[in-house]
Amino acid sequence: MAARSKARRRALEVLYEAEVRGEPPADVLARRAADASQPLAEQAFLGRLVEGVAEHRERIDELIATYSVGWTLDRMPMVDRNILRLGAFELLWNDEVPDGVAISESVALATELSTDESPRFVNGLLSRLLELKPSLSL
């Protein structure tokens, strides 16, 4: 698995754990960083992902809630919600990641870690955000 793909998966784990525990993602990240033996570049990318999602979470959740047809944030599986947060951050605020990569990496996480319907849902919602990206106020 590529270093950035590993970092994305770890970022998802941090975001998921933070939501389950009701803790700030930065606290979970700090605790995990103390135990990690990851390469520095992977740690740096992981940190940017977690911090970026935390910084833009309110707007990300608003966009997910607005454009997810038939699903509220509370009804979504927690793993899907956090995959979407991560994908939306990369798609809308992380210019170093190509849009197609942000979407395909999110779909891959959904395929590996969630329900059979989740990859299609994640792909559809993130693709919609990509279509609307030029008109969204970020």
C-alpha cells in the first residue's frame, strides 16, 4: 500500500476514534503519534488530513448534509461519514491531491471498510461536490 494511502486510512481511523470517544481529532492524533513508527512524510500527510478535516468540519458536514440525497448525517454509518469528510477535505481544500485521486481513494476506503452500497454512495456524493466545486463558497 502506498504511503499516502496508508496515511489516509490512519486519518480515517483517527477521525472515527475521535467521533466515537467524543474527543478532538488532534488529541487522538497526538496519542497515536506517540505510539507510531511511521515515516516522517507519512506522519506529516496524516497530520494535514486530520487537521484539515477538523478545521473545515462544520462546512464539510453542511455540504455532505446538503448534497446527500435521502440521507442525513446521523443516519449514515459512522465510517461512511468520516470517509466523506476526508474525501471532501481533499477534494475541496487540499490542492496537492488531484480530484480524481481524492475520490478514488475515498471509494477504495469505502469498498474495504464499509457496506456493499457505500462505495457507490461515496463516489456519487464526492462526484457531485466535484461538479459543484467551482460554485461552492469555501
